[in-house]
Amino acid sequence: MVNPGSNAQPPPVGAGSLSWKRCAGCGGKIADRFLLYAMDSYWHSRCLKCSCCQAQLGEIGTSCYTKSGMILCRNDYIRLFGNSGACSACGQSIPASELVMRAQGNVYHLKCFTCSTCRNRLVPGDRFHYINGSLFCEHDRPAALINGHLNSLQTNPLLPDQKVC
């Protein structure tokens, strides 16, 4: 397993070495034919699991993702943090413990989830419109939407979301 963005290489494991490696997951000795190295630790293949979906990471790929102490498969990392782990409005990193807002696959800081016209913050319970990558409050929705020219699927109720599994 390789953690993208980490340059750490596992220390060599000698074939005839008497020093057993301990699993970071269960704490047991690793006597298996195969072992995994992630987050600067060794793991039984059965113990290195996604913190969210519990998938055994050695079975679903050659990489894993870590953020705020969580070990994640690619799908859960993208689901929780977006493709970049950054706010779609300001581009800054979003800590794993922070509440976020989502719209059309984009992730936002709470303070950045604002109407493109009036800049008022959109809060849970507000209705908003997501059009061509921009957010609009109910009051500032484009005239074309009022006249029914835009696809009604672009109108979404606002729901809060947490970055927890």
C-alpha cells in the first residue's frame, strides 16, 4: 500500500529475520506471507481497512488515503473531502472534523457557502439554486429560472453535511 503524497518507504524486512513486525491494527505479530506498510506502520492485510466502509484496502487497490487519523479508500476520501480536499469556493483545505456544505459534488466551508450575487451565507433550511457552478439564494435566482427556462433539476434544497462516516 502506498499513501499518495508520502515519500516514506518501508524499512527492509529480512527473509530470515527473527524480528517479527507488529500489526498497527491488532497489535499481533505478522507471520503472514504478505504484509502491508501504510502510515509508517506495518499491517496484516486483513487489518488495514477503510475507516468508513471497512473495506480491506489491500484487496481493493495499491493505495490508501489518510486525513486526520482516518485511513480511507479512494471512494470514501473523495466522498468526504472532494477530489482535492479543498473548498470549491476559496480553495483552502478543509479539516476532517469541520462541518461542510455540498452542492453538485462540490464541497464548501460553511462560511464560503454564499450567494454569488448578494454574498449572504446560505444556512441549513435555505433554498438555493446551483447554476453553472454558482450558488444563488432564492431571492437572487436568475430571471431565466423564474421564467422556467432553466432545468428544474438545478434547484436543490439545502442540506447540511458532516465529514464523518
